[in-house]
Amino acid sequence: MEVELIGYIQVAQVPSRDEPSTPGEIDYKYVFEMLKSANPDWTIGLEHNFNESHGSPKDWIQNLGLSM
């Protein structure tokens, strides 16, 4: 698999298109851990519905093991 060549990924939770930290079909914590182990220099783009009740972006970014 050529995952080490990935430099950018755009994410949103499925099926709601909410923040990646919200419940849904994709375990983004696992996905991000796998990507970081293959290539620690990749970038995340977010295209999701922002919902203030899910907390601040800084909170869920840290909870998913990411940094800004």
C-alpha cells in the first residue's frame, strides 16, 4: 500500500458530516494513528458541519492525538 505517499486528507464524520471526533461510522482516532505511523508530515483538511455543542476544535484535535 502506498499510504506513506499521502500528504493530505480531508475528513468529516459519516453519515452526519460533523467533526471527526463525533460518533459515526469512521474511527478517526485509529485512522489518524495509522496515517501518522506511515507518514508523520501529512496535513488534515476539514470539511464538516461545525457544532458548538461538540466542544472547541482544539479539544477534539488533542483528543484525537493531533496537533495544530
